[in-house]
Amino acid sequence: MKKLYCFLIGLFFLTVSGQQEKLVTVKRQMKLMGTQFEITVVAQNEDIGYINIEEAVSEIVRIEKMISSWDADSETALINKNAGIKPVKVSYELYSLIERSKKISEITDGAFDISYASMDRLWKFDGSMNSFPTKSQIQKSVSKIDYKKVKLDPKSQTVFLQDAGMRIGFGAIGKGYAADKAKEFLMSKGVKAGLINASGDLTTWGTKATGEKWMIGIANPLSKDKVFSWLPIVESSVATSGNYEKYLEFNGERYSHIIDPRTGYPTKGVQSVSIFAKDAELCDALATAVFVMGKDSGLHLINQIGGVEVVLVDSENKIHKSSGIAFDTNQ
């Protein structure tokens, strides 16, 4: 009788445990940081899932208030306001983000540069341009860009932009960073799995409610609405930069809306770049950098960085990949 009683208790706990493991997927879309976000969580029930999503949204809003150059009260706006005047003491979080941004600028030889925000807006990608700006106009437009002039003092935790008129901005790294922080926050709250999509910058953890892996589709270069190949994303991130929709054409050549901060000219020769790595922040920054660097230099860089992979589509619709990506580009 005692053995039977123990068996029934064990069966009861097994049943309860099984009920607890019955998970649901909750998803919500919203506009944050001036772009479209989609947050998906795997939770015990819908109510908990929506609470988790609200918490993630609060974290993303917090990040935006810190890095927005348009918010006059943000730390970033204060740095820009004091360019050429004095160093500004900032939070450890923002200081660290700027420090990492400078390191990415160094390894990409300035193809990624957070002082990119200093650029004059010469180029228009709405079909209204019928001629290139002059060479002197283009040179002037990038004259304030130089990540080396973003001076950091680790002792005083200050940031100083050496030249008046310089500005920093996080348009090529901020969405990825916000996705990472939202993911980190949800994981700290015990959320078992989820996916955060910051307008193409994705980061995941855990698996779907079904136990399947999260998958990312690589767009077919001949039709961006069709998938060329599906790749599993396991505890990692991906970011894509592309010129499928925003570009201009001169003399039969297509120029991307992504401007090379070193020259002031729009990039050409690449249609899209997808970077795979653990952190969305790094994916975000490197996707822009590789797009600017071009196929050969970009692939060479990524093949030298451990834990980072790339899929690149060139202007002739040919697909190129780094050594760790496993699919056939000839199919």
C-alpha cells in the first residue's frame, strides 16, 4: 500500500509538471525607436506573455532615452551639444557602448563610425535627384566624421567630441543593442524563450513552444519576398542591411542609401548583407560595415572574426558566404 501511495504521488507530480510545461507563444508588434519592433515570448499563458512583452518594451524605451540624439535631455544629445567645448560625464552603460563602437570602427577601418551623425545630408533616395553633388560638397559633408576624435577618459568616465559640429549617433548599432538588452532583461525574469525583431535585427534564446529551433530566411536575390534558404538561429542573432527599397540610379549603376562615412559617396556593388553572431549589437554594426567595405574586404574581415558569419548578395544577384555558413550558393 505504501509503495502504491508513493507511486500515485509520483504520478501526480509528473502530471502537474507536464501541465506546467505546456507553453504558449505570445507575439506583439509596435513602433519603437522610430522603427518596427516585433517581440515574441514563450510563456506559461497569454497573460504572463503580454506582461513579459510590456517589460521588454519598457527596457527598449529606456535605451532609446539614453541613446537618442533627438531627445534634448538624453546623454547622447548632451555629448553632441558640448562638441568642441568640454567633456561630458556619462553613465557607465553609455560609455561602454561608445567604447565598443570605437573598437568596431578600428577593426573596420572606419567603415562603421558612430560620428557618422556629423554628415551633411546631401543624398536623396526618393527619386528627386538628377545629378551628383560636387566633389567639394561631398568632401565637406564628411569633414566632421572621425571616430578617432571621439575621446574617452576611463578615469572620469567622460566623452569628448574634439571638433565643434561633431555629432555621434547610434543608427547603425542602437537597434541591435536595444534588442540585446531586452533579451537580457527577459532572461533575467525567467522567460524561457523568445525572439526580438528590431526591424530586421533579430536575437533569440531558447526554442519555440513546440521545441523547434527559431529559423531565419535568407531572401532570394531575384525576389526579396521569396526565401532562398532557411538557417537555424540557436541562442544567437542576425542583422541585415539591404538596398532593395532605398537606392538611386545614375548611368545604369545602382547606389545604396548606405553612405561610406570615409568618402561621402553612396555604396555600390552589394545588395544585402546578413551578419550572424551571438549579439545583435555586433551584427547590427558589422552589417553596415561590411556593406560599406564591399564583397572582398567584407568577407575577408568576417572570416577573421571568431563566432561571426555573413551571407552577402552582390549587385549581380550572386550569393557569397563566410566559411562557417552551411548551404550551397549554387542551388
